[in-house]
Amino acid sequence: MDMLKTVRRLNSKFVKPIREGIYELRIEWEGDIYRVFFIFDEGNIIVLFNGFQKKTRKTPTSEIEKAITIKREYYEYKREQNQKL
């Protein structure tokens, strides 16, 4: 997580684009590998989405779809809040 805040360009070992502006952050902790999806909002803010323990080489489609749904909900909520201003 600290790398996302401080490093301008991360190695693809840690971060890779997935789909529709969603990225995957690879975290290794106590010998297990975890993934957390995130997006960039307005080029600066990182919004973290769902995370999971990755047990296969391929990222599960269901987890990608969940992240896409969360992203859409996030932007819809943000749009509604901006309309109230």
C-alpha cells in the first residue's frame, strides 16, 4: 500500500491493468498471495475495491466483474453527490 502512495511507476510484478480502468495490486503476505483491485480517480486518488486470495494463475472472472460493478456504483454515487452541490 505504501508503494501506491510513494512510487510513481510500479513494477508489473506488483501492479497490472486488468480491464476498463481497473488495476490489480499484488500483495504477498506470510507466504500467501493476495490481489486488490483499484482505480485512479481524477488521476490522483486511488480507490480500493474488492480483494481476494489468488489461488490460480488466472484472475477469476467473477472477481473482475465484481470490481467493475463496484466501479460503476462508485461513479454513480459520486455523480449524485456532485449534483447535490
